[in-house]
Amino acid sequence: MKKLIISIFIGFSLFAGGDVKAQLNIGAEGMFVLEGTVFHTEGLTLVPSKDWGMNNLSINKQLQTVIWPKFNSIQRVYRFSRAANFQGELALNYENVELNGNDAKNLVLAYSKATSNNYKDFTLIKESVVDPLARYVGQLFTDPITFSDLTAVSMESSGVAPYTELLANNMITPNGDGVNDTWIVKNIHLYPNNELKIYDRDGRLVFDMIGYDNTWGGMFNGSPLSEDSYYYVLYFDSGKAKKAGFISIVRE
């Protein structure tokens, strides 16, 4: 572990000097970052232990989170245009405003092999090295890894039971006045992989949507439902968790 910390520290020290730039080699097979070179882009630092091919490869920094049932990512995801194979030192800097409620000292790297917002597709690097003062988290990969998305995640639970931040309205008044016209679940955007089912008193399914986005306005097959109470179930984590309750439709 000491060698790992020293190795990453040297890499960041080189970058921090300001005079070091990535050494690139452009040949018939494309562009390469030479072995041992500090390559940096928008807060992401890579020091390949072998010449690293970057032919037709772009890196896009996005200010978004990946939601875990218990853990929580920072508000930053690096998205590669295609899956990249990498061996060497990899680290990312973060700003305090991107912590998203996380305690910096508990951050670890997380990566997925394909573009994804589903936590199940990510691998947590639990042995990651983190420096809260320098605001970076990194790891030396002695064996090659393949990744498309990269972020950092807190390994400590917030202590709040998952899904409790979801606040659902219990009434809608779909009369076109712009107030309560659709059923709103506050913070539903934090759980994009949800599934919503709504039933009437007879148990008939009147609405079903994967990835509910606060757009249901009391309709069934294109026709307005009558004033009544309806039962909803919101499923999360592939049905392993759910939130349920009643919605009243009031038509003035």
C-alpha cells in the first residue's frame, strides 16, 4: 500500500508542476500516450504502465450521479466514447461542491464496462487511495481493467434508509390549470430505474411505466379516469424494494 500511495503521489506531483505534458505518439495505428507519462484531462489523471492507445477515443465529463440503494456517488461521471482497456495509475480530482453529501474520506473509485446509470453495472475499488486535502481518489491497477464510465462512490451509508426521500402527492386535480395536473413524486429522478403500477378499486391496472417521470395525469388508454382513489406501487432495485400508497383524482 505504501508503494501505491507513493506512486500516485509522484504522479500528481509531476502534474502539479505545470511543466509536464502528455507525451503522445501518433503512428499508423493511431495515437498513444507513452508508458509512464502523466495524462490529464478535466480532473482525470492517468499514468499508463504501457503505451495506451487512444485512437477514436473521447472522454466526456458529465455532472451527474449514479444512484446506489445504500451508497452515493459524487456528482461527476467520466464517460468514454467506447470501452477503454487500461493498466497503470488512475485518479480523479473532485470539487467539494461535487461531493453530493458524501464524506470525502470514504470515497472509492467505481467503474463500469459499458455506459450505464445502473449501480449494478459498476465495480467498486474498495482499496482506492483517497486524499481529502488534495481532493483526489485513485488506484494503481497492476492488471488491465476495461471501463467506459468512471466515478467515485462513498462506501459509507448515509444512515438514512433508502427511498425515504421520495415524497409522493396523494391527490391530483387534472383540470389544466398547471397545478397538480400530474402525479408528482419528489426526488423520483434519483431512482431512474423505477417501475410504477397504478390500480383502480377493482384491481385493474390503469397505468404502468418503467422510469416514471412525474407525467401521469389520471388517464387510462387515452381517456380520463373518474374521480376516485387509486392504489400505486413504485418498485425499485428490480422489484426488491417498493413504495406504495393511494392517489385521489379530483376533477373540479
